[in-house]
Amino acid sequence: MAFSYGGQCLDSNIDGFTTLSVAGRGDFTRAVTATDLASDGAKYLSSRLESKKLTIKFFLKSVSLTDLTAKLGKLKWILSAKNTTVSFADDPLYKYVGTVTSVTLDDTTLHPTGSIEVTLSDLYCYSIAQQKTGTGKTVAFIDYDSEFPNVPLSVEFTPSSAISVFQMTSNQSKRFLLNQSVSAGKKVVVDFETLSCTVNGANVLSSVSLNSNFADFTIDKNTVLTFNADGRYLVRFEVKKL
């Protein structure tokens, strides 16, 4: 159950700190926009999932007021990071991104319990980075363990023979087109995090077709990517869950 924030485990970095429980990981709320009808009820227009909050209960043991003050100071320093990774030892393969919005103590003893509230602007959790490597023209993601699609972190492709353009498509109508020739053995890197593209380390973003699905080239467990040539590929991605 140990709680980590910004890559630092509080249970091991603060002597006497113990994570007791965490609430909110399985929760979600949906805001509905509707217009009232003249008759009963309303007409649904749209909806969206809202950000959510995690509440972490903890215990902090100290031997003196000076010790407690020092430990609380370190706790506040670690929790001062903003929009950073949030993870728990009982689910080590997944992480959230959030910001601590409150820290409260239940009492003023030398061994207080308390609560840490973390606001998750992005309510989804993400797996540690995974990758698929191989050779050929296609790559499937049947082991993508979620119903929620996500954009890959990056795709690397090294053609076995020279190609006049580089194209990557999916069976879900996504397409990425680089209008530039690529020599055999030269690596194409499409970075979906930074929205950049390189060939053999050189920036070729200006040659990317404006019709490419750069920001929304999502994948899920049903996705099959197809390249327009044989070659070696490496796809890095995170599985997205609610």
C-alpha cells in the first residue's frame, strides 16, 4: 500500500510514515449537459468524465516535537511537486498523474494520523512503458489490456530497402504519412509525445503530411498497424485504464 509521489516513496523516505489506506482509485463522475423539456425530464446533449480525487490516509510516528516538525517539513517538501506521478505499491505496474491539493492532520499528538488529497486532472491511470519489437510489415496489440485507447509514446521503423515515402496506417482508419524518401537501414522515429519526427536523427517534421493523425493516432487491443515496407519496428506505449 506504500504511497509514492513524484517518484519518492513516502513510506521509505520519511522515517515513521506509514500509508494506511487510499480511497478513490476506482471512482469516476460524469458531468451531463442537458436541456430541460417542456414535458418531464430533460434532453441529453453531451457528457464528460470529470477529474477525480484520491484520499490517502497515513500515520506518522515521531519521538519529539522537533522530530515531528522535521518530518512534517520533509513531507510538505516532497508533496510540493505539481502535476507529477502518483503510484501505490499494491499496483506497481500503473501510475497516475496528479497534484496534492491538501494535507490535514487529525490530531496534534507526536503520532498523528492524517489525510493527503491528490487531485487527478487526468483521471486515467497509465501502465509503465511497454514495447513491441519485431520485423515485417504489421504489428498487432492483442495484449493491450484495456478498452480505453491511447496514443503510443513513439514508433521507430527501419526499412529493409529504400522507400520513396514512409506510411503507417491502422485498421481503425488512422494514418501517418512522411513525404520523404528513406534509405535502407535509416531509422524513422515518430515521437507522439513531442509531436516530432526524425530520419537518422535529422528533423523531418516539415515533410509530415498535414493529413496525418499525429495527435490522435490511438491504439487499443484491436489495433493492427501496417507499414508500407518490410523492416524492423519498435513501438513504445502505455496502457490506459480508468
